Amino acid sequence: MAIHSRLSPLDDTSMSDAQREVLSEILSGPRGNLDGPFLAWIHSPQLANHAQRLGAFCRYATGLELRLSELAILVTAAWWKSQAEWQIHAPIAQQAGLSSQVIETLRLEQTPDFIKADEQLIYRFTRALYETRRVDEAVYAEAVAMWGESVVVELVGVLGYYALVAMTLNTFAVRRDSAAPLPFDEPTPTA
């Protein structure tokens, strides 16, 4: 699938050796493509290198079940109204077992009726952190009891990484070339 952005396009003749090296690492890794924020990050090969390694951990190696990390990513995408992030991760979330009802309710920026306690806790933790910039003692204690401190640290890492992804995609207007409608209304530009 083609990706578009407001950044100048890079091709083999315009890339630096550092960009080629990072591109090779990204393409040979678990992602296998330059989808999402990498189209922007490749313009700064050092950032791309560090970010793609953090992203590989956050996406493929945390102690969170995939269904839960994808839920955290979708809450983040909805918070930031990140079109491409949503388009990439909504199908992954559904394949990982997140219900279509939860996914659609998140897209509509409403609170889902969760059946599973672990999903509800991911949602409460994530929304608390985004809305208040803190996680209160009760939610924190519940998360540590459910997953342990190490996984709670990793959850915060997932949220921080995917907030960076969303900001990157939004700033550089990265879009997937798709006939599907955008998941979120575009904000009205301000002067």
C-alpha cells in the first residue's frame, strides 16, 4: 500500500548512506516495510534508528498480550485522531481478539462497554494518563496487581512510543493511499 506525506520523497539517489542503512534495518526487521512514521523518521536517520528499535520492542516484545497493547495503541490513535495509526492498527487489534464493538466505540471517541476486565483497565489507565497526565493510586495498584511493575512500565513505554508515532503522522500528514474513508474528522485549521 502506498504512503503519502508532506515531506519530500526519498529515493535511492537522494538518500544518504545513513538513511540507506536504517532503511535496510527496518525492511529486514519484523515490520518489513516503511509504513507509518518511518516514512518521516527516515529523514533523520539517527532518530529513525533509535525509534524503530524502541518501536520493535513496544510492538513485539512487551509482557502485554497483543490484544491489550493494540487496545492501548487504538486509545492513543483516537486521542490524537491519528488517521494512519488507526488504519494500521485497527485490523491488527481485531485479529488479536479485540471486539469490533470496542474498536468502533473507540473510533467514535466514546467509552466502550468492556466485557473483559483487563481491557477495561488498559482503557482506564491510558485515559487517566492522557487526560490528567497522571495515574491515580487506585488504578496504578490495580495495574500492578494484574500485570506486575515491569509490564506497567512497558505499558507506559507503549503509550509514549505510540503518542510519538501519532504526533509524527499528524505533523507530516502521513496518509495511507486507500479508498477507505478516514477514521476521524480532520480538525479545522487554525490561523
